[in-house]
Amino acid sequence: MERLIPIVNKLQDLFSETGLDNPIDLPQIMVVGAQSSGKSSVLENVVGESIFPRGTGIVTRRPIVVQLYCTAQDKLNHSENPNGMFREDGSYNLSDGAPTDPKSIPAGAENQAYAEFLHKPGVRFYNFEDVRAEIDRETDRVTGKNKGISPKAINLRVYSPHVVNLTVVDLPGLTKVPVGDQPSDIERLIRAMVLSYIERPNAIILAVHPATTDLATSDALQIARQADPEGKRTLGVVTKLDLMDKGTDAMEMLTGKVIPLKLGYIGVICRGPADLRAGKSIQQAREDEIRFFRSHPVYRRLLPQLGTQTLARTLSTLLMKHIRDTLPDIRQKMSQQLGEWRKELQTLGPAFEGADDLGGALLNVINRYSSEFAKSLEGNSQQTVNTQELYGGARINYLFNDIYAKELRSMDAFEGLTREDIRTAIRNATGHRSPLFVPELAFELLVKKQIARFIPPAYSCVDLVYDELVRLVLNCEAELLQRYENLRAEILACAQNLLRELKQPCLEMVQNLIAMETSYISVNHKDFIGGNKAMGQLVRARMEEEERKNKSAKNVNTQSSANTAPKESTSQDGRILQPRRRNQDQSQKKDEASKQKDDKSPKKTDAAEADKDTRTERNARGDPTMDNFFSEADEDEEDGEDRKDRGLHTLPSVPEHLKAGEVSSDRDRDDIELIQTLLASYFDVVRVNMMDLVPKAIMCFLVLRARDRMQSRLVADLYKPERMSELLNESSDVAERRATAKRMVELLQRGMMVINEVRDLRVKEEM
């Protein structure tokens, strides 16, 4: 299982070499702590070499990924080494495949540790002072020389016989006060950078805190809890245990009584400034650390969780277990991303070279676009499997059946037509004659007027289908056309021009359909009720109405006669006495006639006076335009009265605009209802015809013609040798995307080969 860490290191190197963001969340140990908490010193104790720069203020200004490889001889012969990391002759394979030949090591350095930087492949550093200087130079190169920071990591590999296989990331220390060129919000920037590393689910957090300060105020534990609220992947490290005041200890910290962590705490002692000035080596510091813990009256009871060696073994064990648990998920994610990048590369296609490639590529794009357009209409496109919304031809079908047909069903046959309009049309159609039957001309005039109301919905249906075709033109093969901006613009313009050209004939055809309906009123249509049936229906309705009235009147008369009949009286001798009502009525009529004869006078009647007063009052309201009219009317009326007195009769003047007036007889009412019945019946016939013929016309003259002519139109307009280079000119971002996709495919393929080494290792161990 120890070989798992070098395998993950190989993956880390692969991803770092590309200069791209790490596509896979690899298991790593992230070291966090406040500035001057001793975290760099802890890592140096683990490495066994002084590799980190030192100084005042913030020193670590970029994340440093430190990969430790154990090169001890017993490790070399520990197993059959199936992953090719170690060789039988003692040489060591680097992640880039270059073996470390023992003969290439300088004299006297056969068993020495050395380091390599990923940004300087093949260059080995045996002097670790040069390592520190190189870290300073690489940091200043990116961040400047005045305390700037950067999230871009430095990758360092250390090969030594005195280390365990391990990978740690030293993050910049948490600080609060900006110095040098650091921005005023340096605290927020550093915390955001640290969180971006430790929030990864596969990261193990190593929170470093000095024992000389209260654990409750620890910046490291505070930010670790923010990324790992349950403390499942956080290991606490307590430093500077030898600098605590006499009589005090850190037992409560180490035992987790203050802030409990599931991975616990480990106490260490590192070299201080005085030790560095005295030149104390790391090996001597480790021995002094062990001697201190064994001789301390309190800490010697916790020796299994104290010391740098314990920390190194614990970190290595945690990392190996974490890698083992997460390796299946890593393999699955890498395989998934490899498929996605391959698909992206296939979509972008190869770069073209030569005129033949350009011509073939242009025809390929046109054919794919036309085919996708046709498939979208027929329902065979890949996008038609979308379960979120309708697409392509399904939307056009929805327009026909759920929008256009629904609108036609909701139309009222008598909208905008009153009974007075119908009666006026009937009177106009009869001319100067008084007809015996309802004139057919009135029916034709009215039904043509109502049929014309089908024009706006039909035109709207054409517009809606046209808009859907334009929408489909814009959405077809969007990924394919994104590769060529010029070609995409030309294809869309050409397709839209084709649709515009087809729209006008379609509108004309729809207009002709409605003109056909108005040009000939087919009264012999099988669904039309006809005059005889309409008349029979009207007669039956009248008979039923009369029957209901007669029954109602009979019931009323029966009840009235029973309640109001005069009672007969008898005389004293028993004879029946009849009321003498008849003689009384005749006498009353004679009196009224004589009274009317006496009242005859040459004066105007009261009704005439009242009518004149009314007109005078109405004119007094302020309508001066009617003065002459009323005065002339009064004079005419006076003349008429005078003529009437002389035995002469005249007619009133005819108004300029005449209406048929209100329904004055049962004949008028019957004629109107008959026309209404015929209109409703024929309107339904035309409604059904329009619901059937308009969608057919749109499909024939617009949709199907666009489908059939799209490819030939694109080829005729775009396949021109002098324009091919211009049309297939790729944008810079497309070329960059293709290069990135190629790098990622190659990278993930190499990563899958590294992951497969673990599978081969397990198979050989089982054998």
C-alpha cells in the first residue's frame, strides 16, 4: 500500500505539467497555520532537510507542493515493484520516466538526499540552500519582490532514504496586517486561497498551532472547522511545547478536551531561532525532541502521539488509507472526464489543410446542418429526446392543434353582427318588393362577411410557424457552427432568406383558400343544414312555443274563472236574479261618444302642444345647428294642421340615413332566426374546412419546401472555391479549445495508465 503515494504523486505531476487546473481532486495533506506558528519548521523536521526560506513577516507566499520519495535500499527490494518506480540496480524512476542512474550522482553523494523542481525538469539540487534560493527566485518571479502572494503552486520533489512516502502542501501563513506591496485586504485573500485548497473533499487538513497560545483562538483550527465542520479529516499539531511556562503543559490540548478532533493531536518540538543560529542539525533536533518527551513528567505518558517521527508515520498512514478509499472514485472521474474531452475534441474536429480539405469540410457542415434541420422537423433529432420542453416539429404540431384550432373553435358565428344588421340586410336584398320568402342574397352577403373573419387567425398561424422555423434554424447544430463564425453567419442568413421567400407564397395560398370559400357558397354541402331543414326546424320551434303559450293561458284562465266568477243571488220568491251589466255598458259608451263630439275645437291638441314644448326644450339645451330644423318642422306641422283643417294631408320628410328599425312582426322575427340558423350552420362548415386546409397549406408551401430545399440552397449560395477559406476560418478561441482538448485527452490517458498500475499491483499481490 506504500506504493499508492508515489502513484498519486505521478498524477499530481502529470496535471501540473500541463499548466491547467487540476481536473481531479487528488488526496493531499494541506498544512495550515498562522504566521510564525512553526508549520514550515514542522515540515522541515518531517523532510529532514532545511528546504523552506526563513525570515521575518510572511515568508511562504505561494503554495509549495512537497512530494517525498523514500530511496532506502530496503524499500527498493520490498516488493516486485510492478509500477516501475524502483529498479533492481538501485536506480529510481522519476515521474517523467527518467531514471536516476547511481553513476550520475556526484562523488560522495551516493546516499544523499536531493531535490527536483517541476519547473526545472532534470535539474537535481543536492545542496538544499540552493533549494531555498530557487524557491525565493520562483516566488519573486510570479509575485514580485515585495511580499506579494499567488495561488499558483511550486512543485518540489525530495528523494531521500530518511523519509516516508508522503505528499504535503505548505500553504501561506494566515496574517492580518499587510506589508510591502500586499493589498489592504491581504487577510481575506490569504484565507480565500487557503480555503480553496482545504475545501476539497479529498484533502487532509494539518492544522498547526503553537502551545504558547490559547487553542480557542487558533486561526488554523478556525479555518479548518470552516472547511471541515465535523473534524473528520483534520489532524491537529501542537508546536513549541518546550517554550511553555514552567508548571504548565498542553495535556488538555493533546487529549482533545478543548477542541476535539477525530484524528486527534500530535505534539512536536522544532528548532527555534537560537538553535538555527547555533547550527543545530535536524537530526540533532529530533534526538533532543525524543529526549525531552521521555524525560518530561507529563508528556512521557503520551509518547505514542508525540514526536516528529510519529507525525511522519501518522501522515503517511492517513494518506495511504485516504488514497485507497478514494482511488475508485478517482478512476471513475478520470474515465468520465476522458470521455467528455474526447467528445469535445470530436466536436471541434481537426484543423484543415489544403483546398481539398476545405471543400470536403464545407460540404460536410452543410450536409450535417441540413440533415439536422430535417430530423428536427420529423422528430428524429437527438434534441427531440428532451423531456423539458417541445422541440422542432412538435412545436409546429402544437401550433396547429392547440393554438390555431383552439382559436377557431372559440370564434362566434355572430360576432360583430346584430339582429338589426340582419334585418337591414334582408330589407336591402328585397329592394322595392315585399318578398314572400327570405331572399338568398341576404344570406350570401352576411355569410361572406363572417367568413372574412377567418383571415387574421390564418395569417397569424403562418407567422407563428415561420417564427418556429427561424428558431429551429438558429438552434440546429449550434456546437458545429460555433467552430466557424463566418460560416455560421452565412448559413443562418441563407436559411432565413429561404424561409422569407417561402412565406409569401404560403400567405397567398392561405388567402386563396379563404377567397375560395367566399367565391362560392356551397349550400349543397353535406354538413350544411339547408333551407328546408332550417324552415322545418323553425316551424317546429314555433309550434312548440305556441303550444306552451296555449297551455299556460289555459291554466291561467281556468284559475281566473274559478276565482273571479260573479255570484248569483236569489229573490225572496226564489227566482235567480241576473246582473244587468249589458245595459249599463251600452249607456256608458253613448255618454263617452257625446262628450267627444262636444269637445271638438279648432285648437291644437294637448299632445301636439307637448311635442312642440319638448322640441323647444331640447333645442334650448344648446344645439344651435338644429334651430332651423325645429323651426321648419314647427312651420310644417302648423301648415299640416291648417291643411288638415282644410281637409288636406301631407307626409313627413325622410331622414338621410335609414335603418330597418326594430322587429315589428312575427314575420320579421322568423326571417331573422332563419338567417341566423343558416349562418351558424355554414360558419361551422367553413370553420372545419379552415382547421383542415390552413395547416395543410402551411406544411406544403412553407415547412416541407424549406426542408427539401435547404441543402440545395446552401450549396448553391455557399459552395464557392473563392470563399471557402473565409467561411472556414476558425476563431482564435476555437483553436485554443482544440489545443486544450488535445492536451487534456493525452493527460487523462496517461493518468489512466498510472491508475491501472494499482490494479496490476493488486493482481500480482493476490497471486
